[in-house]
Amino acid sequence: MVQEGIMLGHRVSRSSIEVDKAKVEAVEKLSPPISVKGVRSFLGHAGFYRRFIKDFSKIATPLCRLLEKDITFNFDDACLKAFEELKKHLVASPIIVAPDWSLPFELICDASDHAIGAVLG
């Protein structure tokens, strides 16, 4: 039996479940997007975890406005604040427990041009 491994972005061992430090560092080092495609990619990743971020849609509103049709790309202070706030939530350690295998659960998956993710719901 495997003593320790990475599953769904978490280091799982016999004694604990922790957020994988490499994933946290990668998100912490993200620079603000410089194009509509970058904003779309970031919001796609962050949106995958939206159920764990209180008021996600309120926080992401300035970034979502950049995706509207016929809008000039202007990454202003409100967008930077929203980007940093979402990054802060993405690297915060959620309270996570091992699933109760006797109960049903849902596995939610998502993929993009750059990444794939999964969440137990």
C-alpha cells in the first residue's frame, strides 16, 4: 500500500491531508493577466473553486467586466484588487477531511488549455 501521495492537489498520508505546497507556491507566484485570454484562464481556474470562496461573483466582477464584448482591456486597480483577493482565497488552506466512503459523493472535473482539476463535492 502507498504510504503517501498527491491526490486532487493535496498531499495525502496515513496521518493527515495537507494542501500540496507546490500548488500553493505556483498560485502565489501568478502575475496579473495581461490579456483577455489570461483573464479568462484565471477566472476558469478560480471559478472551479467558486463554491469554496464566499462572495466569489462579487469579488470577480471587475475581472468579468474585462470579458464583455466591445470593451477595451484596461486592467485597473479594481481588477488588480480582485485578482489578488481571489489568489488569497485560492492559497488559503481549506478545512478538508477524508471522505466517508460509505456515503455517496460527487467528483467534479474541469479542464482548460493549461490545466485540469477535480474536486470532491
